[in-house]
Amino acid sequence: MMENNPPKIQYTDEVAHMEKELRYVAAIIKQQGRRILSNYTITPPQFVALQWLFEHGDMTIGDLSNKMFLAFSTTTDLVDRMEKNSLVKRVRNDQDRRVVRIHLLSEGERVIEEVIDKRRHYLNSVLVDFDEQQVKDFSDLLSKLHQEMKKD
């Protein structure tokens, strides 16, 4: 049986501070994202679904459900509404008609690109008082944090 290695950093005031700041930053990003979405006909969960399809291509409702941590029936309802708005379409597999994949349509792609562009503009406006090296260092550290988190 393998022993679990203790974390390199012990729980400190600095770690507590980082956790708190990350929580606050995530809440502000979520709030800003919802503000941007309020100008569109999609809901936040639909935006998340469209993002998964945009970044990873066609997938089944089961795959999408797992990625979004939603019940299969909830995801089905979500896809129904997105299909009615011409954002996605269901595509049956030619070899196995039981397999249905969700395909992002051009309107869904346009909405995602527009919303992401507005989110990037917002972040860019927040970073206006950071110098170029600070932005690069921050970006590198966020990538490293993300990579470490994906290991779990």
C-alpha cells in the first residue's frame, strides 16, 4: 500500500488568504459573466454547455452531463432549449442509430465567441494597472495552479 505524501506547504495564514481571495475572485467573475449573459437569450448553464462543446467538440448527452455534473434529464432539457434556439442540434451516428451526439451550430459558436470576447475585455480592463511582467507571471502561476489541481 502506498503512503500518501504530505503536502509540501503546511496550512498557513498565506494559504488561508489565497483560498479566500480565490473565492472572492471566482464570485466576481461569475457575477460579471452573468451580467454579460443577461444581454443574450442563454442561461448560465447553457453557456457552460456551449463552452464544453466549443472546446471539446461534439459529445453525447451522457458525456455533457458528466462534465457539467448534472443529471441526464436536466442536461436533456438544457439541450432541448438550446436546440429550439438553433444553438445546437442532435446528430445520430450512422453506424449506431442509438448514439446521439450534440453538435454546436454556427449560432452557438457565434454566441460563445462573443461572450468569451466580452469576458476577456472585462479581464483586460481589470489588469490595466498591472505591468507586462506581472500579467505574464500571474498567467504562468494560474497555469501552474490549474495543472496541479488537475492531478487530483
